[in-house]
Amino acid sequence: MSRKAKCPICGKHMVAEHKPFCSQRCQKIDLNRWLSEVYLVPGQDGEAALEGSGDHEGGDDDWQGR
């Protein structure tokens, strides 16, 4: 039994040209969801992440010496 991958947006069969989606329309829907922050990657929020990382000690010019 062959299992065809399905589009994560609409559930139709995936098309190789638009992998993992079935069409350019579903690609654009997915992109819009990321840009609209409908999808979020779990993690720390902006400044909370910077405070805990220790990577920003020494000011903004610290990167130039590396």
C-alpha cells in the first residue's frame, strides 16, 4: 500500500514542485501564517533570551574584535 504525503494546509496530495504543499496557494497561506505569527516556535522572548545568554556582555562593539 502506497502512502502519499498530504498537504499540511488543505490535506490534498502533495505535489513535488510545491513540496510539502499541493500548490503555490497553500505555500503562500503557510508563509502568511508564519509572517502573521500564527505559528510560533517555543522559546524565550527577545530580551529575556538576551539577558540569560551572556552573549551580549561588553556592549554593541564587542562583535568587531572577533
